[in-house]
Amino acid sequence: MRLLKKLLVVCGLLLVLGLGAAWAMSRSLPDLPPLKDGDLIFQTSTSNQSLAILAATASAYSHMGIIRLTESGPVVIEAAGRVRETPLAAWIARGVLRRVAVYRDPDLTPGDVERVLARARSLYGRPYDIFFSFDNDAIYCSELPYLAFQAVGLSLGEVQKVGDLHADNVLVTQLIRKRWQSYAPCTEKGLDFDQCRAAIMAQPLITPASIARDARLRPVYSNYPM
């Protein structure tokens, strides 16, 4: 019954994403308002792990990045493959149904924004962290803005343990099964699957959903139906 309820959460999220699909599937990109350096942008990723993230967080946001304005147009600083810049249009087109949401910290000064972006850019080239850990050099998507905003003394969102999420479901379990034998904290201690899964459940992380709930942030734009 618990598994059924968690799967229903995912189905509900997918239904929300599907509402208005005929409009969203058009070739045109969203009519975004003027963006600012340091804005945070969220989407529903098409990656293989996205459904597990949706199920675990009960949120439509499974990927995010930081906006940086350039002479050739806005780019998204993101952790995907490696920490890098992706043109905004390409980033949006890569997500499910081109759904995006943009949030902003209205209290950031221009100097704050410069420090946030400088910190983010100092991480360029870091590999993507498939284990969502703070304890290595790799970076996952929501860890990137979390670390970048620490440059101005801000701690975005709420750090949670994996086990505090809706992680007791088949999608998350399947993802762990695919990766656990490469997870150094487990292999170094000779843990079996159940022991490794328990260790992962106790691991802290920061999620896109948690950052989006940060009281400092204000919504700037969303084309999500709800």
C-alpha cells in the first residue's frame, strides 16, 4: 500500500506535467520575463534518474541551474555530465515539455551576485555526482547553487537525509541497485546491498525541491500548470 501511494505521487506529477501538453510541445520557447544574473531555474529532466527524483521529492523539479547573462544571451550554469554552461534555449528544450520555473533572491546585491557566480564558475569541469554526496569532488545539480550561494553566507534550502524523503519506493531502490557497487563508502567497508542502502538513507543531501521552498526566494516565472 505504501509503495502504491508513492507511485501515485509520481503519476500525479506526470499528469500535472501533461496538462496543456499541446501548447507546451510547440517549437516555441517560453515567453520568459527579463532574467537576472543569479536567478535559479528549475525543470523536469529527461534523464534516467529523473523519475526516481520525482518520486523521492514529490516535486516536479528534478534538475536546476543558475542563470548567467552573457553578450550572446543567457546561459545556465549546471551540473550535468560536468559543471558547465549551457545556452538557456538549449537547456529549456532539453527538459520535459519545456516546463521551467524561475526563482530569485530579491535581497542579493550586485556584489553578492558576482560572488555567487564566481563561486559557481570556480567549479567548472567538476564531474557529475551520481551518488548525491557532499563528501567528494563531484557535484550534483542542486549542490551547485547550494555551494555557490555559500559564497555570500547563504545556505539555500534544507539539507535532509535521503531517508527523510519519499525514498522507500521501487524507483529509488532500482537506482540504488544500479550504483551501489561503485559507491566508495560501501565498497571500502565491504558492505552488502542492504547495509549500503541503509548507509545511503542516512546520507545528507540538498534537493531542487528543497531549494525552491526556501523562504528567501521569490517566484519570477513558471509555465507549470500548478
